[in-house]
Amino acid sequence: MSLLTLLPFIVLIGAMFLMTRSAKKKQQQAADMRNQMQPGSGIRTIGGMYATVKEVNEDTVLVDAGPGVDLLFAKNAIGAVLTDDEYNRIVHGVEHDLKSDADIVPDDASSLTETDASAADAPADDKAVDLGKKDAADEPAADEAAEAKTDAEPKKTDGDSEAK
């Protein structure tokens, strides 16, 4: 047999070796992670339940799933051992922010308006704010301009005419 006929078999065996090697590596990492569990650690089971480890035995783990709820799981049923920050963020909704001195964007605009204390310190502006409305003193001039305009233009009707 020549080397050319054996080449596909060699490639196939090499690929199988690499696949089993990576699977064994993942299994070893999972076993190491499960062995690192200690009482008080937060975990996630393969079913997606979050709990706190109470006791670790050789093949089993006793977890506290809530007040008065203790569950016994096989070690293989533990999907992940979580850090304290990650467990508190997921289960309790507690965000541990490392950027605590960064600017915080408010959820509403109430914090963007002046407070009573800051308004008292600021100089008082007695000027009226122009919102595009006309004062009562300006109305007669506006009425005269409107009357002059309507006199110059013919009146429009809705179709009923007196002259026939």
C-alpha cells in the first residue's frame, strides 16, 4: 500500500484524536470547577436553578434554594460555580459597580431642574419669558392688521350664494 491510500485514514484518526482531546479538556475543567465548590458559594444547576452551597460531599452537594428549602444534588448536576458579585447580580439584583464615581444618568428629568436651594442662590430674572404669545396690549394692533387684510381679499363662502 502506498502512503497516498493511507492518507485519508490518517487524517480521520487525527481529527478524532483532536476532538476527543478537547472534550476531555472540557470535562476536566468542569470537574475542577465542581471541586472548587465551598459552603457559601453561589451555583447554577444544569436545570437553571440558582442556589447557595451548604455542604459538599464526595458525590453530592446540599444547597439552600430559599428559606427552609434544602436540596440535595449530584455534583454532576452543577452547571457553574458563580462568583459572589455575579450571584448577587443575578439572584438579588445587586449591582456592584466599580465605576461608582462615574456620572450617573438619571431616569427622569426631575434631577435636571433647579431645586429650591439652588433657585434661591441664583439671581432672580424678572424678565418675562417669550413663549410666542402676544400680550393684551399687542392685540388691537393685530386686530387692525387682520381687518385690513380681510377687507382687501374677497370673502369665501361655502357655496351658498345670495345672488343667482
